[in-house]
Amino acid sequence: MSERIIKATLRRSAIGTSPRQRATLRGLGLTRIGRAVILKDAPTVRGMLRAVAHLVAVED
């Protein structure tokens, strides 16, 4: 059984966002604009992505 994955890419700068949103981006591994990470498709990860949806692009 293979795990589902999500690809998330940081599209907008974290400058001007709240410290909580910056911490969420760091937790996802998104540190620079254009950086993409592969993440497990889990409810916790989906929630983190939803919190910063205006800054990231997500592909299933």
C-alpha cells in the first residue's frame, strides 16, 4: 500500500505574515520562495497547508 503524497511550493513571501504563519511554513519545510517539498497526505499537514493557503501552491 503506497502512501499518498502532496507537493507544496512556497509562492509568496512570508514577510508581513504573523509569527504563527511563519512557524507553520517552517514546520512544513518551506523556507524560500520557489522551494517545493513533498509531504505525507495527513489531516495535520492538510490543516497546516490550509492555514497558509494564500502563500503556497499545492499539488496532489
